[in-house]
Amino acid sequence: MHSVRSLYESQSGTYSAVSTGVTSGVGFAGGRAVPVAGRTVTRTSGRTSTLLADTLAPPPVPAMPPRRGGFLIGLALAAPVAAGCLTVPLLASGADDAVRNAVIFWAAIGGPFLLVAVALIVHRITSRQRAQRAFDAYSAIYPSQSAVWNAAFFCNRCNLAFLPAGALGVPGRHQTVAPQFQYMVTAVAAQLRA
């Protein structure tokens, strides 16, 4: 019998490796044979874990998604400004219908980009608010899920994950098979918050 934390930490880890290689031979360029040589460097890194460690993984730490889309909004806002700058020669021409032509030109070129920019800004604001609400909701439940995960044990002989009777002040003994462990953590965490 092991604590879930120690079992998870013993069956998962990270790796990082660098390998180099040299190639040589003959290639053809311009219809003649030329010597060819090269050196390759390959860097690999990642995470490795057993299926059991993946099943008993801790609840993910709450994190806000990165801000994205600023470049597209800036580009969409730059186009109407550029179209406005291009209307200056039309206005300076002194023609009778210069103002009308300048407005038509700006509406045809800058107007659609301005609409796209407004749509992108509205989308960004609403998606950011939605992400913030999800972050706040998960941040409220994360401490209790983490506490349950830290208090849980796993029996290799029975292949059961369990929370000992009376642990964390939760009445009864909660146990489940490894694939259902995350559901048990969520259910017991909900009891802790109630």
C-alpha cells in the first residue's frame, strides 16, 4: 500500500537528451559529383509515466489561458487608419465630389476591416470573461480536490484507490478502482466543500 502521491511521483518523470550525428557522402550538383558532409543535432525532452500514474494523476493546477489575438486586432485596426490616410490625396484634389469619393473609398476599404476589428474585440472580451469565470470556479474547488488527492492511498494487491475512514473529516471509507479515481476525488471534494 502506498500513498497516491508517492506512487505517482515514483512512476512518472521527465527526460531530456541531445544526440549528434555526422553524415558524409557524394551528391550531384550541376551534373557533377560533389562531396557532401553535414552534422545534425537533435534535442528531445518530455515526460514519461506509467498508465497507473496517469490514472492517479493529481488535479491540474488552475491557470488562465494565455491572451491571444492582439496582433489580429491591431492589424484590423491599422487597415481603416491606412485607408483614411489614402483618402487625404482625394480630399486635397479640390474636386467637387472629393468628400463623397473619399467617404466611398474609406467605406469600401476601411469599413469592413473596422467591422472585423470590432467583432474581434467583442469576441476577445467575451471569451476572456468566460475563461475568467471558469478559472474562478475551478480555483474554488481545486484546494479541496488537492487535499483529497494528498490523503488518498492505493493498494497494489487489490488495485483499489481509497481514502481511509475519517480522513479529512469525511465520514465513511471511500474506495474505487484506479480508472474511477478522479471521480472519487471530485465527489469527496464536493463533500468537503458542502
